Amino acid sequence: MGDPWEVYAFDDLHCGHGLHQDTLLGNSDAIADATLTALWLFLLPIFKQLLNRRKQQKMVKVYFFLAFVYIRYYQPTTTFQRWLHWGRAKTSISKDAFYDNVVPVIHISANHLDEIKWDDRFSFANHHQYAPDWITFIADGFPQLVWQPVDPLMRSLLYVPDKYAAVVYKLHIAIDLIGNVIHFSGLHLGTTPDSIIWKRTENEHPTERNEFGYGDLAYTGCDDMITNFEPLNRHAPLTAFEDAYNKRMNKVRARVEHAVAEHVEGKQMFQGTYRGNPELLEACHLLYAHANRRARKFTGRKYLPSKNGPHNVY
């Protein structure tokens, strides 16, 4: 008798569109398969310890795959049976079965995966031609729209009228200079400034004495962040040096915006308005952040380094 945990191959689980189409991991079916397999092999001992329900062993791999399908095709106002499927026969799963089986797999995966590593910023390849050696990372925050909560206090903490004109949670991402995610956090209340989020999570991303990162003006006041020059008063012009410096910095900072787009685009849960448990939403974001980091290791570097060498941060 074969291993009950390995009854299905991941290529058996997609609905005929291909693994990449159903998960958006990597840039091909082969990369999506390799990514899912690597994550599954890492998580399997943990699943065996925490989900060792004999009758369902063969289905845990299906539930793991469905976690990505759920994020990819999320439809809060449509019954699960109409869009949450697996296999060529498009076998559906009920709402109760989803919450009893897929949700625990999502939480376990998000809590145990360890693909994102802050120390990766010290890779000898982490260099950009427009950034000095003591710049090692770029940070930014981005929103997740959610349905308006009933509680008025919570609504006031999530509603951001000026920038988003919507009820949002915030997530926070930091990448190295060649596009690899090295820190990810959330959910944070929508009205919390990025600078406060960065300071509150400082134990997750400690920096060396002479180490800094790039951020937009929302990070003004953070000890380890360099931001753009801005005029001393609203109508004063920047000097030629300040303007040139801002343009060079923005070329570097654009890479974190690309990383946000890579995390969000195509996933209907992240692009749309989420309706449900915030803890599940947070776990889904963390799961995808770790999975994308693993996929990047298979696809190769997104950007080539400008040079190879150590960082002058000590």
C-alpha cells in the first residue's frame, strides 16, 4: 500500500488550466509544481504531527493546493461549490469542508514556512548601481481593502479617507536591492502610518550601526531609513543636487513597488475587497509571500546585481 499522504501529484490537482494558472506561482507550470512540491515536503512532517487524521491523510495535499486556489479565485458572494474546485473533474468543496480542513492548513502553512529571511540582505549580490553599499533594503506599505466592519471604533481605525478613501488593512514589505522579499508583516490597522509600523516591528528587522534602507516620505523620522529630499516650504524648489538624488533613489525604490504588484496582481482576494476573518486574511498573505519567495529561487533573480561584494555597514 502506498503512502496515504502522497496519493495525488500536484499536476493531478489543477482544473485543466495548469498549475501556474491556478496558483500564479512562478512563471510556468513546471515552476509552480516545483514550488508547491518544495513547500509540501517542508510542511509534510508538520502536517503529519498536527493533522494526522487517518481518514483524511490523502486529502491534506488537496487542501494545501486549494489554499492557493482559494486566494487566486476568491469570490465572497458566490457559493464555494461554484468556484472552489480541484482536479480535472472539477470536484467541488463545500463551505463547511473548507473551514474544517483548508483553513487549518492555511494557518499551519503560514505559521511554519520560513522562506523569507531578513539576513538575505547581506548577500554579496545585493547591490544596485544607484545605491551606496550601506543601503541594503527598500520598504513600503500597501493596502488590503475589506468590507466595512459593523463596530464604529474598528471602522474608524480602518477607514483612510485621504489616500485610499476606503476601509483597509495595511501590509508591509521589504525587499533587498535585487527584488527578493526579506521581510513581510501584517495585518496593520489602515490608519497606522508606515513609519509607526516600521518602528513597531523593529525587532523583526534589526539593522547594523551604519546600515540604511530606502523608503518614501512616509518613513520620515525612522532612524534607519533614507527618504527623498523635500522643500523646506511648500513652494520652494529643490536644488539640482536634491532633484538628481531623488530621481536616482526613485529608480531604486521602484523595485519595491514591483514586488507589491507581484504579490497582489491576479489574486482576487488581494485585489478585491475581502469579507471574512482578518486572521485568515493575514495567514493568506503570509502564505503567498513565503510561496513567492520560494518560487523566486526556482525562476532565478529578477534583477542582476550591479556588482558582487560585502556591505560597508559595520
